[in-house]
Amino acid sequence: MAALPIALLVLLIIFGTVIAAALPIVLAIVAVLIALAVLYGIALHTSTSTFVTSIATVMGLGLSIDYSLFMVRRYRDELLAGRSVRERWLGR
């Protein structure tokens, strides 16, 4: 619960807009919910540690933020290289 507001604040500083900062958080929440649903199915058939839910939560949050930062960095590098947004999507 403490990680999400801190992550949102850091992302707001990095991205500069609320929508761009909220997107990785929404992605993280979806990823964590899916991971916990899969873990629930696994836990029905085998015993699991109590740390599994914490690890799934941290991994979902970390990977979604990391991937969004990676994509923004690539996008900004392409713009700095002189390619327009239209060229980027058309592959020219």
C-alpha cells in the first residue's frame, strides 16, 4: 500500500503528466491481480509460502514501471535522433 503512492509520485516527476504516470500503476495493478489469480490456482493444488504474494506484488509493480520507463526512453531517443512520430510508426 505504501509503494503505490511513492511510485506514482516518482512517475509523476519523471513523466510530467498524471495520465502518463498513472498508466504504469494501472498496468501494475492489472498484472498483480492476474498473477495473484494464477497463484491462487496453483495454491489450490500445492502448498505455497506466504512470501509468494509479496513477491508477486513487487514483481508486478517493478516490471510494469521498468517496462514503461524503457518504452519512454526509446521513444525519446528516436525523437532526439530526428525521427518524427509518423516515421516511427510507419517504419520509414
